[in-house]
Amino acid sequence: MPTLTPPALNPVVAEVTARIVERSKTTRADYLRRMDAARDSGVGRAKLSCANWAHAFAGQTIADKLTAMDGSKPNVGIVTAYNDMLSAHQPFERFPAVIREAAREVGATAQVAGGTPAMCDGVTQGRPGMELSLFSRDVIAMSVGVALTHDAFDAAMCLGVCDKIVPGLFMGSLAFGHLPVVFAPAGPMPSGIPNAEKARVRALYAQNKVDRATLLESEIGSYHSPGTCTFYGTANSNQMMMELGGLHMPSTAFVHPETGLRDALTAAAAKRAVELARSGQS
């Protein structure tokens, strides 16, 4: 096959990147040393005492326990930002079952290692709760740390979509940079009423020409089902960045929830996490 030459970086991007590399040299070297030491120390699960191990797998099926008892079979820790108040995260309710089954198909196991909060700016806008939105990112990062600190996992999967949640999951997973981590999104909701129609009703309401019930009906027609909000906001751009960064399976960002293709991509992400764990890559 012909060798592909990557395109040259934009000069400004190259200059900024070089400054970041130089400025972070000391702290990055320290981080890489810690990650190398964690990787070289071997699989964390292998160092668990028998009592630790029994606690970690007590809730699993007999078949999964038998698989996990073979120390060579990877165990994937799932960190989920599921709640069903946030439309973009509602589909995650059923993802762990899909991931567990996919892991079993390739001779591995998967467990929900922990959960994180997930706030929606669309709900809290104009309310005191919005003041917590950015702070929640740090809580999410710490939640990932708490979940993966159990040291019972050979790889991890992070389930999140929206604008504070994905950065928090990413920050937390960096503390476990010796483990392969794959992110899986839930996908966008199908289009609702056109934006022009939504704007028209909002304008009429502002002029007192329609009542609150009419406005609410219009808004529900726009934000109407599970999935990411139907506009190009930070939740959707997050998904593009994760895919461009190689942290998602290719072409996974904009597949609708509750479809066969979405389940297939989630299963493929789980199998990729297992594959990376077996290869020793992170």
C-alpha cells in the first residue's frame, strides 16, 4: 500500500502547539513517568487479594465470575453519566447491557465501575443551578477517579455526551492514562419542528400574542425525544472532537439512539476496549 503523508499543520497551530509542548515539558514528563510506572506494575486486578477480588465480582453472574477468575481475560470498567432527566444521556440506561454482552462475545467481562452527575444547561438556564454547571466538571473528573481507583479493570469505557460531562470524563480518565479508555456517545435526537417555527412562536409569545401552553407545545416539539439537542451546540461539537481525537469509534457521533446501528457501534467500542487491553496499548 502507498505511504500516506500527513498534511502539514497550519503555521499558527504549529506555533501554538510548540509553545504548549515547551511550557508543559516538566509536568508532562512527570505525568508520563507515573503512567509508565503504573503500566509496568502490571494488571491491577492481579494484585487484588482474594477478599478484594471476591468483593469486586460478588454481584456478577456465575459465568462472568468464571471468566474473570482467569487473570488473562480483560475486565472493562464502565463509567456512566446516565440519568433520564438529560435527554442526551437517557439512552445510556441500556448501554451497560450491550457492553457486557459484547465483552462476553470476545471472552472478556465488563462492569459498571461508577456513575457521575450530568447537568443540562438547557434546564438550568436562568436558574441558580446554572452556577454549578462548570463546577460539576471537576466533580465528574473526581467521580471517574473514584470509580477506576478500585483497580479491578484492564480498560475503561466512558459514557457521556454533553458539554461539561465529556471534558470531566476525559480529565478523570487521564489519571488512568496507563489504561485504554474508549468513549461511547448516545447520538442526537431526530429533528423536531424547524428552528424558524420555534423562533416564530417564541417571538409571538414575547409579544403576548400566544399563551404559555402554545409556547410549551412548540418547545416540546423541538426537544422531543432521547438524544442530543437538535442544534449545533457544544454537546454535538464535543462528539465531533472526540471522534476526531480517536476516542470514539469512527462515524459514531451522529447516529441516532435506539437504532441497530447505534447498538452495533456501542458493541464495537466495547470490543475495541478489550482488544486494546489485550494488546497492552493505552
